[in-house]
Amino acid sequence: MSMSNGTQAEKPRLLVVEDDPALAQALALALSRRGFHVSQSTNGRSALDRATHEEFAAIVLDLTLPEMDGLDVLRAVRAHGTTTPVIVLTARGTVGDRVQGLRLGADDYLPKPFDLDELEARLHALLRRGGNVASVRQHFGALRVDEAAAVCYANEQALELSAREFAMLVTLIEKPAHAVTRERLWEKVFGDGRDAQPDAIEVVAYRLRKKLTGLGVELVALRGVGYLIREKRAV
């Protein structure tokens, strides 16, 4: 590849995934004028292929796509191990879509219609963050935790965990087979704990334990101490 165009080579490379040709072209033109080098995909399958085989500084991803839904694209991109920052762009403005997108590994969310200045600002914020924060991944048995994407995979399938369940799992996996005190878990899972009931840790642990069933690991309660996670012992 020729590198004679130094200015273009230095521009952050974006992948814009949008099935509306007019909007995609308008976005590409506007973002190009604002200092980005823009590539486009108009369907989910081509977006997944490009996102997992090419290098991009960030991805702008619509959710309503032909061939493969945007959420499925996002799930597959993260399962592949790609940590490129993703901004979800969609007219599907329900809280459920937003939560699911963030849980699957989106870094930001912008509903349509949107202001181009805001999109540009959010892209620059993601690029600054991406340049300074590495994706932290931890492996334990069949589990792979990607802290940057806030997703846990079991045998490369994303687990449906609440934010509190995810926080508890991350804290426990930091010290596998070692006790983690109830106080430390409380701090990590609930922060200031203003909205939590006294038995809230037990409730989160109970739900997390059920979701880990059959994955070769177990959550063990230590009376008067806290919890630990370990590989499940053969019977």
C-alpha cells in the first residue's frame, strides 16, 4: 500500500455501518471533512467481516441492518476478541436496546436523530480513551472476562450478567481459589451501597452462581468471611 499521502495515513480510520445509502454517504462526507478517514458497510455481515479483519480506530454501528442485526454484529465482534471502540447509532431508542448494546460491549450510544457535533465529540473522546486504556482480559476455566467491553464469555458465548453480577465475578476472578471478603465485594458491587439491602450480596451471589452452573466453575460461600470462585471439583 502506498503511503505517499501522509495526511490521509494519519487520519483516524472509521467504519460507518449504516444501511441507508443517503445517510451513510452524508455521514462519510461530513466525518471526512472533520478529519476522519471513513470506510462504509451497508449490511451486518460485511460489517462483521471488516470489523474483525481490518484495523479501525472506531466503529459507528447502526442496529437495524439487513442480513445481520447490529446487536448480533456487536456480539460477534466482541466474541472474536476485537476491542475496537463502538458507538451504537440507532432510532431504536428504548432503554432495553441501550442496555443490551452496552452489555454486549458497545462503548457509547447515540439515538437518532443526532447532532453531528456530538457524534464527533464522542468519537474523539473514545479515541483518547482507547489510546490510554488497554482492554483487560482475564481467563479462568471456560470463562473469559473482558473488562473494557464489560462482557464475560463462557466457551466464547456471552453470558447475560447484570452489572452487579459482572462486578462480583470480576472481583472474584482477580483471586481465584482465594477468599474475597464480604466487605470488599460490597465495595466493588455496590459502591456506596445506599440502595442496597443488608442481604444484597447474598442475592447477587445466588444469581451469579445459577448462571455459572454447568461451566466447570463454582462460587463458594465462606461462612463469616465472604466468597471464592474455583474450578469445580470432580465428584
